[in-house]
Amino acid sequence: ITLNVGDMPGNETLALAPSSTPLDQMIGVTLSALDADIRAQLGLSEGVSGVLITEVVKGSPAAQEGLRAGDLILRVGNGAVSTPEQVSGAMHEAKQSKLERVLMLIRRDGNERFVAVPFERG
């Protein structure tokens, strides 16, 4: 038997501590870093940074606030983000600070807007 192990193209896996809650359970999103292929698909220049939302769970806090697959997260709280790990870290920091919502700057179709997404209860 031959086994090839490698990276699967597509969604980036978030590097979380074992006790951490994944973002799909916190607010209902799956994220991907911007690579050359995604930048080309979205028509984004190298100068644009952010993290792509690749999936939004139906009925989740993110869905209820109007987030969609294809939205680009530019900032979480007060900080700019360019990796899924940065988004995860900022979300966990906000949740540990006992905030009920996290403020995100989102770009969709060339327009930017702020969205305050509540954390999933539970």
C-alpha cells in the first residue's frame, strides 16, 4: 500500500489549541487565507489583505448578521487580519473578554461595512 500525505488545496485549517472553540461553532463561518488562486478569482491585487469567508452555516450568528461566502474579513476588533489564525485569535480574545459580539470590517463587492456578530450561545 502506498500512502501520499500532503496539503489538501482549499480551506485552511485553523490552528487552535485543543480547548479552543472553532469559528464554525463560535459564529458559524469557515475561513481561507488569500492565496494567488483566490486573489485571481476575486480580482484582488497583492496589496489587499484579509481572510476569505468560504462557508457560512445556515442559521448561525454570522448568517443572521448577513455574512456570506465570498465576503472578505479585513479587521476583527481593532486589528487588521490576514490569516485565519489571526481571526481566530482575535475572536477568542474578544470572547475571553466577555464581549457578547465581535466587530468585523467586511468587504463585499468592493464595498466595506462593519458588522457586529454575536457569539453562538452554548
